[in-house]
Amino acid sequence: MGYLPCHRLPDLLVLPKNAERLDRMRVHGRSVLLAVEVCSPGTREVDWREKPLDYARAGVPLFLIVDPVATPRRVTLMSDPLSGLDPFDYHRQPYRKIVTVEEGEILELPEPFGIKIETGALFDDDEPEATPRESAG
């Protein structure tokens, strides 16, 4: 288990206050509670191929991928990272448990979160949200 590579900056990283840090930009993977990546057309291959391996090698217990590029849009939670992975160990799935749900379905985050996420809330709507107008009083 090691530190998150400094070149990997997740879109969201959830840490406890007492996270084990190497420096201001690097944290020990086993101290991370959750890493989240949101795919874009330009990052999708890296988000799905390289980052799960990097995060599993670092010991990140929960890795969430929000994929608005997929059809249908989906969210994947990877948990229980394998140990002993090599830097280019792409022939094995780096996490033992993988749960994928489509947009709008419920995804359960295990402890320490113990919550259910309505995944539709993670995606932008195609139409802008209507805002009530203020009355000209």
C-alpha cells in the first residue's frame, strides 16, 4: 500500500481530519475514505483503465466513477482493493467488489458512510432548472 500518486487529483476526495499525509498534495491511500472521478470524453479511458489500478494500489477503499459519457449514464462503486498489484497490472480487476447502477437508481455507499445515493442527482439535466421570478413589488 502506498501514497496516492501526486499526478492523480480526483474530482472529489473524502478524507478524515487525521488523514496520513506525506505533504500538502499527497495523502496515504489507506487514509482516504472515498475517491470520486467524473468522466468526460477526454478522460474516460484514463478514469476507467488507469485510475482504478492506481487507487487500488494506494489502498483507497472506495472508488466511485460517475460516468455521464456512457449511454445510459451510470455510476460505479469499486470497493475492497486487491493487494500486490503491479503498476501496469491491467489484466486483473483491481477491486474485488464492483456495483454499477444506471442514472436514477439507488447506490448504497458502505460504512463509514452507510448512506443511499439517488444517482439521478449526480447528473446535470439537459434542460435548465426553472427558477421562480421575484415579484415586482
